[in-house]
Amino acid sequence: MIGILHGYLLEGSGSNLWTRSIVKSLCENGETVHLVCQENHPDQYDFIAECYKYNKDDSIQSLLKRSVPYKGKCIMHKPQLGDTLPVYVWDKYEEFSNVVPMVDLPNDSIEEYLDYNTKVVTKIVHDYNLSVILANHAVLMSVVAQRVSSSASIPFSIMTHGSAIEYAVKKDERFYKFANEAFSAAKKIFVAGDEMQTRVKAVFSSPSIEKKITLLNLGVDTKSFKLTPINLRHNNIEKLCKVLSGKIRGKNPEQYHDMIKHLYPEIQKEEILKLMADAVPQDLKCADSDTEAKLERVDWKNDKIILFVGRLIASKGLQSIIGAMPLILEKYHNAKLIVVGHGPQREIIEVLLWALEHGYRDLVENIITWGQTLEGSGKNSYEELNRFYKHLQNQNQLDNYFESAKKHNITNKVLFMGYLVHQELCHLFPCCDVAIFPSIVKEAGPLVFLESLASGCFPLGTYFGGMAASIDTVAKSLPSNISNLMKISVKEDQMVSDILQHTLQALTLDESFKETLRKIAIDLYDWQGVSKKLNLELQT
């Protein structure tokens, strides 16, 4: 039996999405998987048959026991950690009052976390006679696996993800040492593509570690993400609204309007920060209270629909799409940009859109200059937008640009949905024409790119890191003039222009390309094939 160590939740994207997808696929293939994680709602995942909480007093509490509709099953184990959760990038977690980037934690807190997880996992290994362990991330679960392996004589491997390497291993010598020792002791090190392999080699530069590296494709659930004809898109949206019905909601329209009514052209940074803080919803990881009303504002048969899915932070690049929207609207008056996600950049973008629509150039320029400082995490301006505006100014097109933003009521053409889980996104993706993922930091492997493929939604992404590797793989099955449209330059003076030009061209593509994109997703990235390879590699 396989044990998978994942220190976080199952809902959401990134490694959370990878974990729930691989576990579900293993269960479909008849495996029994023991999953160690912090998921608060195991009942929402139909592959979890049993769930147990391990309390600090050594008692074990049964939280769930049921049959599942698969040949195999998942047994989930949840160590009760207390108030502190070490993370790579701060986010809100409903059960933890002290969520801390692990680089900011003292040694004793880190050891307390490691010791308790090691104790719980050791018990699970003995009680259930596990044969192999797979640890997610370079730290900290890799360290837990290493310690359990040493005491219980069980082999372990590591599945790498970009966040641990970028935000912990590279930033703090303590975590580099942890990761280096765990990688040296691991049986295999799985990487999602050539880019992650290159990154691991560059960080650790050890021949013995390099020999253990094993390539493993990212995956997509092609049974959930599938094609939808344009004339049936409204059916998908009805399904999405039904799924959302009765769920806890996040931001409401009143919070937005209360912020907007206090804006004025000369507003200063400190005032904006206060207004934005008051507009942030209490429940961040939820759909907006009026998501259904916004969905009804879209003509799903005739509108040109552009999608962004991701954390709302500057490094994900939403500001660059916003920069291109006035001129996209000039070409396609019926274009809509649907924004899915949560994060500190949302209110910044809402203020930026308001300033664009009202033609308040000084405020637009101030927001660009303040950039990431408005998020409270960074000193950089939105340089991609700054360069784009300078280009327009040099071409004597900036006046026309701002006129387009006003004329087309840009605030009504950018629709924020709030946070949607992938069980909800599977209804939305097939209803969109183009999806844009303009991250300005390297990512190991953007899973949303694959979901876009499976849904027949033409994806554009920044051409570097794992995104470049994914685009290059897809390019082998497409004409070069089509695959080149997927590539957005990471250069600051070219990014917004690429988004503009490539989006305009992608919106003209024939519907036949949807079938091609989906076939690529099925042939190369379906989770069934990925999980079978993983299982074989773990047992070999």
C-alpha cells in the first residue's frame, strides 16, 4: 500500500490539485492509498473512504467511514497540528490562526512540526503495513518521509513542486539543508517536465541526486473537463449555478461599491490601502455572492469570452491582461474577461479598472508605480504596463487607448467570480474561447493549462519555465502559426503587446482546433496514464 504525505489541503490548485487528482486516479485503478494531509472536508471527495484525526494526546478520532464508487479507496490521516501551519506563501486557512511562511519560523517551531508529523506517519506505516511513501514538495514532508524511512526501513520518494523550491529552499539555508539531505536519501525524485528537472539540478548540483530524477507528466481529468458546443454553453452555466447553490460566499457587491464611491482622481496610496482593506471579504476562498448574476450578464452564444484563473497576485500577471483589454474591446465590443481567483490584487485591479474607465491617467500611472507595494509583498511596479503605455505614447496611441477604456465601459466587461474549485471550473472552462496565464515567475507546471486544453479553450501562457515545456509539447501537434499564438513573451516591453495581438488572433480560430486540443490532453496528460506510471515507478 502507498502512503502519500501532503501537508496541506485538497481543494485549490497547484500541489493540492495534483494530490487529489493522483489519489483519485490511483483509487480508480484499484489501489489503496493512505493520504496524510490537513483537508477539513474529506466528505467532499468521493474517493476518501475513511478519515482519522490524530490528536496530541495520542487518541485517534474517526471522522468518516463510508463506501466509495471505486475499485480502490483512500484512507485519510490528519495530524492535529495546533494553531501553526508552515506554508510557502501566506494564505488564509480556516482551521489555523497562525499561518506563517516557513522561512519566518524559528527552529523550535519547525522541529515541533516535523516531530509530530513523523510520529503520526510512523504509526500509520506500522499499523497499515505500508510498502512505500511518496512525499510532496522538497520540504517539509520530504524530511518527515526521510525520518520515517530511517526508523521504519520503508523506501520513500519525493514529488517536487515549484513553490517549495522557490519560496523556501532558495531563500533559507535551513531548508536547503533539509531538502538536500532528503533528496540524497530518497529512492526517486519525480519532476513534472524538463524545466523542473533543470531547476532541481541547478539548485542541488549533485550527481547522486541527478541519477534519481524521474520525469512524470502533469495530468488532467479529461472526464470532467470536456468540450461543449457553443449553442450548449448555457447548459454548462446552469450546472455551475446549481453547484454553487447553497455554498458559503465571499465578496458581495456592497463591498465593491463602498470602496468605489470613496475613490477620487488624486487619492493617495495610504487612502487606497485603507479602502481596499475594508473591501476584502471575510471568506476569501469562496465564489462571490453575486457570481450567478455576473454569469447571466454574459451572452454565452455570441460574446468573445476570455478567462483568467489563478491567485490574484502580481506574479500571476493579471495586470497585463487588464492592460490589453481596452484595445481587445476596440476590436471585439462583445468581449468579456472572466477572472477566477482570490488574493490581495483583486481590489487593486478593481481600482485600476475604475481609473481606466474614467480616464484618470494620473491615478492609473500611480497604481502602476505603486504596483506590488499595494499588495504588501514586494517593491516592484507593474513594469509590463509601464512599458506598454510608453510604447503607446511613442505611437501617439495613448489617447485612443484611454478613450477605448471609457467608451466600452471596461468595468462591466471584466467580471470577477471569486474563488471557484475545480469541480466548478470544469463547467466554466469549456464555455470560454481563450484562457490567458501570464505568470511573471517560473512555474513547474501549470495544471490550468492542461484543463484548458481538455476543454477546447485556447490557452496562452508566458513562454518560460514549465509553461514553455507544456507549449512545446502541444506544438508538435499543431501548425507552427497556431502554436506560436500560445507563446507570450516574458520580456517587460513585449508581454502586454503579445497578450493583445495573440488574443485577437486566437479569437478568430476555427472551432476544429478544439477537438485537436482535447485529443492532445487525452493522449498525453490524462491522469490515468500518469498514475499508472507513478505506481509502477514507486513499486520498482
